[in-house]
Amino acid sequence: MASKTKAKPATSGGEVLTYNKGTFRSSALVRQQTLAAYLFLLPALFFFILFVVVPMVMCLVTSFFDYRMGKPLTFVGFDQYIKMFQDPTFLKALKNTFILVIVAVPSVTAFSLWVSSVVYQFSAFKRSFFRCIFYLPVVTGTVAVAVVWKWMFNKYTGLINYVLNATGVIDQNISWLGDARFALGCIILILFTTSIGQPIVLYIAALGNVDPSLIDAAEVDGANNFQVFWHIKWPQIMPTTLYILVITTINTFQCYALIQLLTSGGPNHATDTIMYYIYYQAFKLNDYGYGDAMGVVLAKKRFPGRALIFSIMICAMALPKQVILIPLLKEMSFFNLHDSLWAVILPTVGWPFGIFLMKQFSETIPGEMIEAARIDGAGEIRTFVSVVLPMVTPGIGALAIFTFINSWNDYFLQLIMLNSTKSLTISLGIAKIQAEMSNDYGLIMAGAALAAIPIIAVFLAFQKYFTQGIAMGAVKG
């Protein structure tokens, strides 16, 4: 039976608006799915807004005021920004940062592409081996890496000065990290060697997705290796290249912790690190749940504000945490959480990387399966639990490994939020040993090894899922 149609007055363009039962049913379904989407988003948005958006807004607002301890707030407009751009120290730092980015990003990208092209020709076992070798510096941890490089560049006992003296290249020791002529170049070298692992993994995954039939056809037509690469491979790995350029630029701008460790020190006990990790992982169980739910919602549902929410989260990922340091510190003090493990855990839970990763995994879920579950009468929660979760289990595993590595290697946030000995972690402890026992390199290296071994063991045991998690973000994104 045909549904009844109700005519509405003609519009100014002469069109007649009509509404039928199907329209009402469709509108009700859209409202229902929009409500379900925002309910799934609610837990993640709570942490994201409280510990990321609010500090960002506080930072921006405070920058327009003269804010000093013991004095009332005074609105000064853009005066603070004008002072910054008139400060020679700031301008010098800005110049060095741009040099760092301009040199490091293209060189890392080009070298990674070249290495990946070579490694991809190897057997699967050799590819896996070299992938691990190149990625180990990435997971080893900022503190352990900085300790080793600081020893190598040491003016008096460093390996680099020893080799250069022994080979006659130099006749007197050089303070590599203390001399302005060499320090920036040394930082670029360290960033280069410690950051190429991720682009190599991404490029190997991207090259694996190139259609082999196109390559075969080009070779039959007489194309040489360069022509095959330029006309077949390059167009298909271009999205991955853009992703690498963006993520490498972001990481280079956020290299504060490495530079700070190479020039100064900082605090702690290994047992506190274990407890921190246990608390962190226990609390992140909620993150895996809402991170996965939010990833599915952003990937598979269409609702008002979806693009805006995802764009804000991506922008937040590019934001250096140092920018929101003061507002975040004030927040932790307001909640009486400063100098506690929660002061490190909560801001990290709100960080949107896990949501971004799970969105990329959720993109692989066939939409037909979700529609089939809905047709069979399954609600949103039933569909999520019975259909979505089993299909994104590898993504949850990858996120868990990312969480372990990031929580173990975190240095900057711990340095700011944790003061007393009872709360400090192994990353700060190694930095403290480095500062207090600067001449005892045996003890320093032992501490660095103890900090690095657990994380390397986890990476080697689960590197398949870990690298899969990294590759999904670029190849799928």
C-alpha cells in the first residue's frame, strides 16, 4: 500500500516539499544513530576536553594577560607575543628549530625510502630482521638513547673524540654538545638515527600494498627500475610519504626531551616504574574500551560534528605537550594530584593517539557486516561487542603495546609532574644518575641497559602487532 503523502506549500523556487512515512522513519533513524554516536564518544571526549582542550584554551587565554605570582591579572593583548619576537634568545631558538626541521625531515624521509626499497627486495624473514634493527632505537627510550649519545659525544672520554684523535682527523678534543658550532649538527645526527625506524616500517608496508600486476605489466613493456618506481610505485606510496612528512615534522618539533637530556639531568626507583605501569595499564583498560568505541564511531558513523571532532584531535596530536605544561600543572594542583602517579596517567589517557589508531583499524571493518547486524535486530552495543570488537582485536593489541612503550619511556611529563622520591620512575632515575655520577659511565650504562631491556624484550616479542599498528595509520590513512 502506498504511503500517504502530505504536501507542503511551495517554496520560493516553485518546489513542493513532501514528507512521507519513509522520511519520518529515516529521520528517526538518523537521530537515533547520532545519539548513539555521541554516547559512545562521551567517555573519550570527557578526558580529551578536560586534560587536552581545557589546558590548550587556558594557555591561549593566559597569553593575553600579564600573569605573575602575587599580582592581579592584567590584560595586555598581543604585548607578550611582541616581546617574544623581540627577544634575541627566542629568535635564535626559533631559527635553530627551523634548521633542525628543514634538514632532518627531508633527509629522514629520503633515506627511509631508499632503505625500504632495498629491504623490500629481501625475503620475509630478512625484512622482519632489518625492520627490527632499524626500529629498535625508536622503542629503546629517550633516556637510554640520550645517555649513550651523550657518552659518545663526551669531550674527554667520548668514543667519537677517541676515534677522530686516533685516526688523526683532529688533534684536540672537541666539546660536540657544548660548542654552538657543532651542537645543532649533533642533534640532527641523533634525531636522524633514532627516527628513521618508523618511516622504514611504513614504507615497507606501503610497498607491500603496491599492485604487483602493474609492476609486471610495466616490466613486460620494457620499463627499467627507475621507471617502475616513478610511474608505478611512487603514485601509490604518495599518501604514505605525506603522512611520514607530517609525522616526522611533528616529532622533530617535539624533540625537547632528547635535547634537554643531552644538556642537563633529572630523578628515581625501578619499583615505582613497575607500579606506575601497572596503574597505567589498569586505567588504560578503560582507554582501550572507549578508544576502540570512539574509533569505530569516527570511522563508520556519519553524524553532525564528526569531521570537526576528528580534526581537533589530529591538531591536538601535533601540539607539543610543553605548550600546555603550565595550565596542565595548574589543573593537577587544583585536583590535588600533583606529585602523584595520576598526574602522569590522566593527561596521557586524554591524549587522542589511541583514538586515531583505532579509527584507522576500524576503517578495515566491512560496512556490510555492521548493516547486517543492524538488520538482524542487534542494537549499537550488541553490534559493537559481537561484530566490531572481534575484528579489531589486533588493533587493541597494537594499542596495548604502544601504551606499554610510551608509558615506560615517558620522560618529560614525569619530570614535570613528579617531584618526591616515592613517585619518581626509572626514566627520571637514569637521568638523575647521569647528572650525579657523570664520570661513572659503567654505572650510567648499566642503568640505561636496565631501562632499555624490558622495552626491547616486549618489542621483539610482539613486533609483528606493533609494526602492524604503525603501518595501519599511514597506509590506511
